[in-house]
Amino acid sequence: EELTPILSVEEFRLLCPGLSSTDEQIAAVLDAVGDSIRNYCGWHVSPSLPCIFEADSISTGRVLQLPARYVSSVESVTFNGETLPPESYHLKSNGLLYFNRKLLGCSWGDIIVKYTAGVPDGLMDAIKELIAHRVTHALAQSYGVQSEAAGGVSVTYNATWTNNARATALPSDNKEVLAPYRLQGVF
């Protein structure tokens, strides 16, 4: 299933009125910028949505790190085919799930967690503003032509435009803005 765009064309036009680019051009760059932010931060930079995580073991038998930040709820936890009662675990919003007893002796997929995660609306504003900035910057560049000459007629085409390199390259100041949203660890 595809993730929802972080910023829609309509939202972008409200943030940046008067831009002469077409909706198709904006949508293409919005997708590229959104992908680069998700590649840097993690998939979870999205409005809240239902998720399922399957694990094969738990560090120390008591703590499971869900692959998301801003986890708002756990709907269910299944261990070795048995649904655990909600009072047998508790959740931290950073995605850490603590169990009251050790869960040992499991194989791949024996731990299944159904949960809801996503960046709360109020915290998405900084990301949306950053995306609008990156998209505006990319669209302000000339489409396709990198240099021109007169007289002897010479045109050099910008091959990087097709990959939206100007939009997707995140400079260090952008990474600083995104740091609080970035997943830590390996999943």
C-alpha cells in the first residue's frame, strides 16, 4: 500500500501561491522531495495510519522497538499465536513496547504487533514548510536547460532534472530540521 503524500498539491499552492508551474510538475517534485525525506527519516513520516510489525525476537525478552516514532496506540500483540492482554505490556510514544514478563523461545513472525503510528498533525507543519521550500527551489530552476550560447548555437541539457536532484538532495540545514523525526536503529 502506498503512503499518503506528506504535502498535497492543494496544500502546496496554499503555502506558495502564485507559482506558475503546473499541478503535474508540482506533484512530481512533491513526490521526489517526500521520498527523500522518508528515505532520510524513515517511512513513518506520514499522517497516522494502521501498521503491523512481525518480529522474531525481543532484546532481553522484555523490550521491543517498533519501527516507528510517534506510535499513538497498540491495538494488539500476539505472541506464539496467543493474544496478550493489554495490561501485560505498555507503550512509549517513541515506539518502545515494554513487556511485564520475558517473551522467550520464539521464531520468525511469532510476535505480531498491530499498532497506529504517524506524525501528529501539529508536528507536520515544520516538515510541510521544508517540503514547500525544497519544491519551490527545485521549480525555480530552469527545466532541462543548464546553459545556452548564441552565435555558434550551443545548448547543454541538465540531465539531473529528470531525477529531481535539486529537490531531493537534503542540505545539512534541512537535516537539522528533520533530526527529531528520524528513526534511530536498524529495522
